Amino acid sequence: MALAIHLTRQIANAAALLLAVLVLNFCLIHLAPGDPVQVIAGEMGGASADVIAALRTKYGLDHSLMEQLAIYLRNVVTGDFGYSYYFNEPVLGLVLQRLPATLYLTSCALVSALVVGTFLGVVSARRPNGLFSHTVTVFSLAGYAAPIFWTGLMLLLLFGSVWPILPVVGMSDVVHRKQGLNYVLDVAQHLLLPSLTLALVFIAQYSRLARVNMIDALSADYVRTARAKGLPEWVVIGKHALRNTLIPTVTVAGHQFGNLFAGAVLVETVFSWPGMGRLVFDSILRRDYPTLMAVLFFSALMVMAANFLTDIVYRLIDPRIRMGQR
């Protein structure tokens, strides 16, 4: 019963937050400098006043801001996110076409960063003053300090020119189309560099976080008690210490999903990955308001879903949270 009440409260808060996101995005984007009609007219090579007026009527820009907002909210409730100014197709289909590629990239990068970062932090915490621990520390500082776009460009130059063994552009080979398992392997090869670029900065953060928390956990009384009972070291670390170490890491990972998507915008631009990040970049340049607002809406939806999943993982990791105790 307590879990059902908690989930209902979470869903209600998410609905209110999504409404606020819709209104705020609409107002900020429409109040920003620039006129999408002028951009369209410029790409047409110029247009008369009648054509510009017809374009404003076609896209509903001849109404006041509050009228446009009311029409937009009413349409979104019915699943209509408008029509793209630049791509000239329904926005919802355009976003849903790009969404799987972004989810694929971000999920692979997040899982890789969590697994590798936690592993490096746990191993280095066993000997805090050892060579491996100092190496992980230097790697973490370098990975955290390096900008994502710079890391992507360096990997692109390395594997695209100096050591050309991996594909550096796109999501699959457009020249030699593959089917079945060969297609899956081809996409995995194209995914390697973008996901590595996106994961490196988060690996650095999670390794430092896991290292600090594991050092604290290994000095706790319950760990000393487990060792005194004669339990194997892998049981002490994996069953007792690691579970408490994972809670701060999961917290940071859930709250940083927005940063992960922001990094995906840069990564997808560098590697021409056909996801929502690239769509955001193109929409900003062309003042494509409906597409940009839809991408921001689905981005907020993904961030809230990540926070919701984080809350569920809490309950799986820590039995005290499942029982309603802190």
C-alpha cells in the first residue's frame, strides 16, 4: 500500500513537472531572438510580404503568444507536437525516429561508465596508496577535465586517420548494407567510439566516488565483523561493502542523466550519430521551434524516467528503503 501511494505521488509530481516544462520551454524559445519565418524565407532565396504572411498563418505564428501557447498545450494533450519548419514533416514522427539512437547511445555509455567506474573504484580502494590506485586517480582527473567534444575529436582523428580500424561516422555502413547479425555487429562497431567518448567523463566521476565510499565501507564495523567471522574477501566486498557503496553512485548516476543527454548532443554532432542530439543542433540553427520544443519535452521525460528508475534501484539495493526506514 505504501509503495502504491509513493508511485501515485511520483506520477502526479511528474505530470505537474512536465506541464511546467512545456510552458517554460515554449515561452523561452518564442521569446528568444530570431524569426523562423525569416529563416525559411532566407533559405528560399527571399520571399515577398504575401508569402511571409502566408507562412506565418500556416505555422500559427500570426496569433499572440498566449494564444499560441494555449493551442500548443491543447495539441500536445492529443499527441500533436506540430509540424517541423525545416524538415517539413510531423514533429512526433521525427523525434520518435531519432529517439532509439539516442537511447542506445546514452544507455550504453551509462552502463559502461557505471560498471567500469565502480570496478576501478572498488579495486583501487583495496590498496589506496598503491600504484593502481594512483593510476586510477590520475586517469579520473584527466577524464573529468577533458571536454567531451575534445575527447571525441581526438578519438576521431586517431581512429579515422592515424589508426583507421573503427568507423567514425554514422550509425551503420550506408555503402554496404548488412542484414541480421552482421548489421548488429556493424552498429556495435559504429557505437564504440561515441559511447566511449560519452562514458569517459562519467567513468572518471564514478571511479572516484566508488573509491571514496569503498574506503569508508571497508573501515566500517560490519565489514570488520564479517572478516572476523572468516568470510572470504570477495563475499565481504561483494555482499557487504559494495551494496552500501552503490547507493551514492546510483544517486549521482540518476541525477546526472540530464548531463548525459547534454553530452550526447556534442557527441552526436562530432560523430554524425543520427539521434536527438543532432536533431537539437539542427533545430537551433534553423529556428525550428516545434522540433526543438518536442526534443526538450522528451528529454525531460527521459530524465524523469531515469530518476524514477533510480528510486526503484534504491529499494532493490537497500532493504531499509523498501521497509520505509531511513
